[in-house]
Amino acid sequence: MSIPREYGPILDAVRGLTWPARRRVSGVHTGSHLSRLRGRAPELSEYRLYRQGDDPRQLDWKLLARSDRAFTRLSDDRAVHPTWFLVDASASMAFPSASQAKWWMARALATALASIAQRAGDPVGAIIVASGGTAHVRARTRADVLVELVSALGSVVPAGAADAAPSLVLVPERARLVILSDLLGDEGALRHAAAARTSAGGDVHVLHIVSREELEPPASIALAVDPEDPTVERPFDAAARAAYVARFAEWRETTARAWRLAGATYRQVQAEDDPGLVARAVATGAREGR
């Protein structure tokens, strides 16, 4: 099995990128991220006076000869940073129904960012939360983890309502967690669980996916239907449309602020944007264009 050709341009867009951890990483396996541990990595960080028990190989003999004092060279070790994706596959992620743009963006971003992490030697895993159950991609560093991730995402059809917060128990506390969702489900519970992770030193990224039709509903829509409960219908005339647009904008602003206060890196993503460019912006920490 191989990765479908439709992902080719997206993977090309992120080729050669790195995605540094926002915080120092706890870990003993050698990788590409700054570690909480100090050791003998090639990059010199600082000196300190020699202490009994220090490795004599780290003594700076030239400095000892000049100053008659023994100094140990310290450097920042590098560690791997497990990266996990929590992907929302509830019914609202299939909106708009004609293009399923939100679901495609979630799949494309997960694949692109996973490829960056995997190339750095970081274990990559995923949890796909759907109404029919949770799909689980075990965290691994092997190249075929990307194939497994793409296959798992491709086998899921967004449907129903699904709570994402309970699935976080499957993700190691200090892993980098990437949430791909429209946040229309258990957003409060998910944010509360994520805040506990950031306070413990975890790294949380929230990619809030919205579609153009959600931001600016077409005037042709006369009836609004809840995608997760089709029995809920509301008239959608001009007045209702204007009120919705105002409430949705206020909710997005409040939600963004709440996630940032929880210690997460929050980014709103429009589903119709180029996923390769979005993934580059996430990895490089570029500011949002809107």
C-alpha cells in the first residue's frame, strides 16, 4: 500500500521542514529537539566549575591551563518528541456536504505534519474520534506509519456526534498533541483536558477548521440543519443569517482566547485553503493571515 497521489503536492510543500518543540523535551532517546537533560551533544551551551563525578572527557583542558581552574563543558542534548494527532470525525466535519472540505483539510494537515515529525525521528501516532468508535494509530517512527495514518483517515466517514476529550487518556502527557477539529462538540471538556497537559509541560496545538460557507453562508440557504442531528431545523432568512454570522464570529474569538489562555497554540484554518501552506505555517510558527 502507498500514499495516494492526491497527497503528493502537500508532502512536497513541507519537504525539508523541521518542527521544533515549543518547550524543552523530557526524554532519553536521541532526536532533534532540545532536551531537559544536559549532556555531551556537539553544540556547546555553557561552562561550569568541575564537580566531583563529572565526566573528565568534558573538561576544557585549554581553559584549565590558562586559568588553573577546572571547567566542565555543558551542551544541550537532543531528544525525540512523540507527536500525536487527535482528529475529529463527527458529522459536522463533513461540511460542506458537496466537498467535505473540512474533513479533507483535517486529513491533509495530519498527513503533512506527521511527515515532518516522522522525518525528524519522532514517533507519530493518531486517534480518530468518530461516532462509531475510535480508530487508533500506534505511535511509531517507521516510515510506513504515514501509510497507516493515511489509510486510517481514509477509512473513516465523518458521522454523528463524538466526544473527543475522553480519548486523550491514550496520549502520553508530555507528547506534542495536535487537535484537528471544528470544535463544535465537547470543546469545553477537551480544552480543560488540554490545559492540564500544558500545565504539566505538554505541547498542545489546536487547528480549528472552519469552512467558507460557515463564515459566509450563501443567501440561497433557506433552512439550517444540524449535521449531527438532522431533526433539528431552523429557518435561515436574512435576519437569521446576520445574527448567526455575528454570533459565530464572537464564538470563534472567545474560543481562540480561551485556548490560548489554556496554554495551547491556536490557529484558525479555513478549509478551502492550501493545506501544504497551512502545514508550513504551523511548523514554522508563522502568524495567521487573518
